[in-house]
Amino acid sequence: MGGRDLCVLCANNEVTKRAYRVLSEAGALHTEAIYTFSSPLFQGWNNLIGRLLARMGKKNEPKLYELPFESHGSVDEMLHLMLTYRKEGLILLPITTDFLTAYLIYSISKGHGPFYSNIYSPHFTLGLAKFVSPMIRTSALELAGVGEIRFNIGDDEFDTIYMWVLSELNDNSELLFTAPTSITLFSVKERCLNCGSSLVNGRCKFCEI
């Protein structure tokens, strides 16, 4: 984990501490209600989050509400639906470092928008909604013992890239953490105020504004 050989117990503690820091920075541990998505697109996510919150102690265990979620298009469409699902509240996103790496490669291969650069931040706001990614500093490869999360978005190009990321970077996981710094490759000057997407020719592809 992070270039260190850790036993399962220590690895679990490290994953929990990483998630705790993100949730604490975002003020999520002092919120009565937290919303999280429930979907076959990212299996295991809710069990993982529930277990992590429980490991942080009952006094830091907010009420967790699951939001049933479906998407049958591209990974960009999935992100758009997530970021516009609720207009208020604190919402957890199933974002891991390997997901970010795959999405960066996917977006570079497209060569054009939309692009959701805000998901590379541990937490951000859109209107009255606050989005937090507690696993943004952890790879799915580091979750053994705590739980698991399996992405199957249904976007053939993205899913292929994601599986390649997992297989090729399994022995060099440090490279997974370069994605947030590589975001400077994208100069996003204008974003949609509704979903946070980069604008293409001054317009948002999904919101049509």
C-alpha cells in the first residue's frame, strides 16, 4: 500500500484513516444525514462505506441514506446524472484513484469535452449540494480486508481502460496517484453551473445550457 508492505490489519487502518481525513476535512462527520449511491455500476460501494463509517466509531457515524441509481450511457453521462441527482445535501461519490486514472486516459483519448475536472478534488460544491469522495486517495487494489468496489460502467471504452489500469499498474500503484496532478493538462476555464462539466463551444452537452 503506497509502496509499503503492510499486513491486512494495518492496511485496513490506513484505508480508514485516509477516508476519515477526507470526511473530516469536508465536515461530513458532523452531518446528521449522508447520501450515497446504490448501483450495480459500482458493486460493493455501499457495504464498503458502511463498514468504514462503523470503523470510525459510533459517535462519528451519521445516518446513511442510499440513492438507487442507474445509468445506461457513457461514463460522462453517469457522472452527469450523479452530480445532478440531488440539488442539496452531502453526497458521497464512489471515486477511487484508479477510477480517476482511467477517466483521465479516457478523456485524453476523446480529445474533446465534456470533462468533469471537479471530481479530482476530495470535496466540492454544486449549488446547495456538497460532494465528497472518501476513497479518492485509495485504489481499489488496496481494499483487501476492508471491502471491495467493482466498476462496470457499461461504457465499453472506459471499462476497457479501467481494467487495463488495474492490470498494468498493479505492481506500480504509485502511478495511480499522479492523476490529480495531471489534471493541469486540461485547461477548464468555463464550467456548467448545474453539473460542473467543462463547456464545449460555450454549452453544456448534457444540460444544454
